[in-house]
Amino acid sequence: MWLTGFDVPSLHTMYVDKPMRGHGLMQAIARVNRVFKDKPGGLVVDYLGLADELKKALATYTESGGTGKTAIDQAEAVAVMLEKYEVCCGGVPHIGP
């Protein structure tokens, strides 16, 4: 099953047979858990035992305490991205065309 861009609220059962974690795992479960007409939720059949990965993903996305903020500070993420960008440029940052 393709998960990227895949949206079908009537999906009832998802069989998970590949390792997933983080937002990918959360998205997969959200796809099957959508309500639709008389469908109150969905069923996830986990062949790999992803409960620990799901707990980690849920912890990451609930760290903000309901404030709507991401778990990673945006300024910190930008600083790390610029650092990696400089490495890719050979130590000489170049922003722009």
C-alpha cells in the first residue's frame, strides 16, 4: 500500500508488515482510523510488534503539552540545517541564486 498522499476514509483494516517509526507510523495508523459513514474506526494488524515504536512516536508528538508547538524548536532546526548546508558547500555558505 502506498502511504504518501494516500487518503481513503473507508479503509477498514491495515496489515503492517514493514518497519515504520515516527511520523510515518502515525500517518499509517491515522489513515485506517478515520471515521466514515457507519465506520467508527479501523483495525491495524501488526505483524512486527510496533507498539514500542508507536509509544515513542506518540511521546514525540505529545511533548508540546497541547500548545501546538513542535517537539523541535524551529530556530534550533534552522541552525542545524545551516550548519549542514555549510558542510555541503565546503565551508563556504552561499544563499541565493
